[in-house]
Amino acid sequence: QLTTSITSGQSNVVLSGNGAVGFVAVHSGVNFFGELISFSLTDGAIIKRFSLPDVPGTIALNEGPNRRLVAFRIANNLKVVNVLDATQPVETASVPLVPNGEVSGILGEAMTFSSDGHFVFFAGQDFTLAAINLDTAQIVGTIPGDFRFFRIESFEDNQHRLLAVLSGRGGTGGTPGLFLIDATNPNALTVVNSIAPTEFSRAAFGFSHDGARLYVADETKLIAFNLPGFTTAWEQRVPGFSQTPHQLRVYGAADEILGAWNISPGTNFAALMGAFPASPPNISLSDSTTVSESGGTASFTVSLSAPTNHRVKV
């Protein structure tokens, strides 16, 4: 039973790939101190508590040969620890982040590793976006401009690495928008394209398995964008009102999309989850028939362009 830090733009819980252990950043309940806790995924028992001098928010995990790296921010520094031995973390990097002058509110923060564990990309409302080389423990790339980045997702294959990064307005400014960034070379981050609808001030998003699409859940709909042009492949409205998108996950070789929203109908609150295929079928009707209003019934054939295992409403 733990009290989370509630400052995260993404998740403050990560699980090991082999299903053995998990790690969570929590508020210790004493002043403003925090803890990084390792726990067993077999029986839920706490393995070790590590005291931290501040409350960590989002944490990220990267695993590989002889490494299980957990990254998190403490004050103005990004910390990376190797928790291959869950009972004995070893700090491998501590990198000062660059404040951007924001002093109000917390939209959140997020980070993602490169697949090889050599780089971590950090986005936080109060700091300049940072591409960090963990071998040298230095910031090697950033995006110039007045941004308040606070959510980030990545796609990587053998040829290139893409980042989708969300920026919103803070109390001291900031350019809202969803940015597609080429991070193949972290030393030379390049903005490929961007869109800036206001409703994306709150959004969850994820890449398709091949990086050709970005699926975005905003406050009113789920949209599939073709990249890099951000052209709309399809969109699906979300029922209800006053939605807050929380998570979006893309999984499987065929790209199944799972979205989660908080809905506020009147004075009650409810959670809404929706599952969608990567290519929803089109609906068509047979040729129109002309009848008089007193002519009885008229029959039409409603067809789908392809079979689907998802519910379809007409």
C-alpha cells in the first residue's frame, strides 16, 4: 500500500521485462521527501525502499545485457540508476537539467530511453527538452523555442528514431502543439512537422508499430494521423463530455489501439475505455430505392468494407 507522487505526466510505475520485479516512485509522507521502491511481481512484497531527497515524478525503465536502468528527476537533476540488483541500486548518471523560466503549475513530465540505453530524452514543463548522452552524462541536444514540453513518446527501428512531444501553455507562456522530432542523431534534434489544435493541450498518443502513424486521444476524439504530414486517416468521437484523456497504448502486429478517458457527466465521474483497429472498415448502403411514404417498407443492404472483430454502430 503506497502513496504515489501524483506529479507524473506518464507513469511512475515500471515493470521488468521478465516479470520479476517492479519499481515505483512514491511520496514518503514526511515533508517533501520521496522513495524509489522495488517490489516483487510474484507476491507483491516490497524488496527495498530507497530514500530520495525530493519527490520523484515520472520514471522510465530500460533493460539490456547487464543493465536495468531507471531514470527519474530529482529537483533540477536527472538521475539514472542501475537496478539490475533490485536490492542495491547503483547511480550511473546525474545530469543537471536546464530550467526554462516556468514557475507555475505542473502539467507533468515524461522521458524515454533509446533502445540501446545510451540516451534518454526528457520533457518537463519547467525544463528545456533534453537529449542526454548517458555515456558522458551530458545534454547533447535540445529544441530551441518557447515550449513547455510535458509528454513524450518514441519510435525506433534500425534506420531512424522519432519522438512525438506535446507542448502546452504554462503561466509564463509556451507554444502549444504536438511535434514530430527526428532524434536519429540526438546531437541534432530536428522538428519534422507539428500540429497545434488547442484541444491537444491535453492528449495521449502513441506510434504505430512501423512509425507510419501517430494515434492521438484528445478530449473529444481518437484520431489516426499519417506521418510525417499529420494528415487524418480516420477519427472516432468519444461519447460524453468534459473528457480527460489519460492513456493510449498501441499493441500487436496489426496495431490495436486502446484509449482511456476520464468522463464527467454532470456531478458523477466515470472511466471510459475504447478499443479500435488500425484500419476501421467503411460502411456502405446498397443502391437507393424510391418509395412513397405510404408504400410500406423498403429494404437496404448495409455492408462493411472488411470483416472486423470490433463492434460497429450504424
